[in-house]
Amino acid sequence: MSEQRIKTSTPIMPKWDPTRTMKANVFYGTCDVRVETVPRPMVTHPKDALIRVTATTICGSDLHLYHNEIPEMMKGDILGHEFMGIIEDVGDQVKDRKKGQRVVVCFDIACGTCDYCKRGEFTGCDTTNDSVTMEKMYGYRLSGIFGYSHLTGGYPGGQAEYVRVPFADINTLPVPDSLPDEKVLFLSDIACTSWYANECAQVGKDDKVAIWGGGPIGQFSARWAMIRGASSVVVVETVEARRKMAESYPGVKSLNPDGIDVVETLKKMLPGGPDACIDATGFRYSKTLVHKVERTIKAETDAVDILEEIIRSCRKYGRIGLIADYVGYANHFPIGALMEKGKLSILIRGGQCPCQRYWKDLLGRIEKGQIDPSFIITHRPAFEDIPKAYATFDKKEDGMIKNFIRPPSAVAYT
Ligand SMILES: [Zn+2]
Ligand SMILES: [Zn+2]
């Protein structure tokens, strides 16, 4: 890990309360996370809130950390970036939040005042991530992220009883008591990120949409696509339980890609080919032997098998939303198919979702009953069983799609 860090507008590490402890899920190494008793954080900066977490979960992207495939993970890091709770304490300069308020916290940490934040490009926030490595890798740094390696700052995460949240006025969303945690927790990431996938792919009225990956983002993306007026959606997914969940929504079909020609099949299922495609899989999934080998020998970090399938499937002049957490470098990128095969005007957009830009609108849609995000919850493990839940989720066993987890201190209140 780089010794040198860039100065941030807020301390990365909270002050720890010397008199109190809490339970948290802590990273130890590859496929090794443990629930431990650790010090409790405190309000550290005048714009902070301290949140007592009432609900948290494991994200598909946490599995990249679990496999130690994101640079700059350190033993002892507290994981988790999807959580909500009750404000326990606020700093002197927090204006619009107060103790006792129930809020969702977004995964991305924005300052609210830099040029990126002013434009609503919150995941581009220039002042909350101190990683020199990321600047070297990407040319720029994205915002800090809770519990997501020192590449995104190294902020302690939300699989914990308490979390210190910087810039509370920007990074928390008050939620009405009429909606249970199960319906609003996912505004912390996946409900917003899947909406953003649709925004990137410009999904609109009468579109035919294909989505790769029936995990939480793929499931939500399919429903949002229909809500945005798509005529039909196909979810490409190998796991049967995930295909079943996708198909339980009117207008959504699914496709098992194993052993078939996905491009040709999609042309039949969506005549003319998909207008919009969403990649909700992940950089770790390689289909072909060549990418399996190259990832194993570290000749590349990311496999582009899925993206190649998407570029070949997408109709000419179509749109692609890329949301699948690519992190590094890939070989055999199909630049020819993108450029030459009449697809000159295919549009690819993607990236990390600025939740703060969308979450009020999406909360309104939840309040109106357009969507009930709790459909995604398949498991409710006890907090001390988080390590087991990681293992099950990682192997896609037991039909696990999304966990809903109450920390021990929350159980008494809910
Ligand atoms: Zn997430
Ligand atoms: Zn900012």
C-alpha cells in the first residue's frame, strides 16, 4: 500500500470512543471475515453524524473484497457500504439532520461543496478519497466509499452497530416512519445503482432490454426498466433461483446462457436485438478458457467475455449501461465489433452511481408503491453469522440473492 496519501476535506478514520465497544464485520484476508468486538466511533468532524445501524446487508461488490481482488484492503478493515439507522449524535455544523432521525446512508461519500458535488456528480467528489494508487491507476480519484478498501479512502463500513458518517447533510436521506427498513435500506446502493444502470443505457418507452446478471442489481434493473416503459426485458443468468425471481415480474423473461449462442437467442427473443443492454455481472466472471487463464496468471485483472457478448448482442445504434464493477485491465477488448460492424454509434456509459442525485425521486416511487424493494430479500442471517452469509452468497448457494441483517443493538428497538 502506498505510504503517501492525499489530503482530504474530512478525516478518514473516526475518533474511537475509549469507553465503548461495538460488534462489526472485519476483513482478515482472502475469504476470511470475522465478527468482532471493536471500538465504537464518535463524531469526529463538525459535519459528521454518528449512526446507530438498524439494518445492513452484503453487496455483490463486497465479494470482490472477500476475494481480495480490490487493491489496498487491510487486515482489520470494517466492511459494508449499504446500511441505514438512527442518528445518535451530530456535529456542530450539521444543519438539516438531528439526533433521533431515521436515515438511509449512501455508499458514496460526497463533500457537497467541490465542483463535482455542485454538479451532482457525487461519486466524482474530489475531496473525500486520499488514495494515490487510485489516481495513478485511473488518472483521477473517485469519491470515498464506506468499507471498500483504502483505494476508496479506507472509511470504516456499515456492517457494524455504529458508523460515523461524514457530511451528514449530503450523505444521509431521511425516510418516513411509514416505510419499514426493508423497503428503504436498498436506497443506500442497489436500488439507486440499478436505476442509474437504466439511466446510462437510456432505457425508455417501448425499449427491448437485455440485462446480464440476475443478482440484486440485475433484478432491480429489470423492474425499473419495466417501470420506465420498456416493452420487454430478458435477464441472462445461469442460476435458476435468480431466473425465477426475474420472471416473477410481468414482462420480464430470462435466459440461461449455458451452452447456447446468447447473441442469436436474444435476437429471437427480442426481435431486432436489444435496444438497451445492461452489464450487471462483474469483472471476475470469465466464460472462456483464455480469460480464465489470463486472470489466473494475472495477465489481466478483468475478463471482458460478458462485455463482448453484450457488444455483439446490442442492436446497431443501441445503448449499453456498464455497472459491473470493472476495476483494472482486460485483454481482447472487442473494439472491432464496437467500431466496425455497423455499430459505430453504440453508446456505452456506466460507472459508480451518485445515489444522492436519485434517491429522493426513488423514495417517492417507493412511497407511491411503484416498487416494493423488499422483494429482493431472500435471507435474514443473524449478525454473528455474517461470515457464513458471505460464503453462501459467494457460492450462490441456497437461492441467496440478498441478505437483510439487523445488528445486535438494533434488534431490541425494532
Ligand atoms: Zn453495494
Ligand atoms: Zn465533493
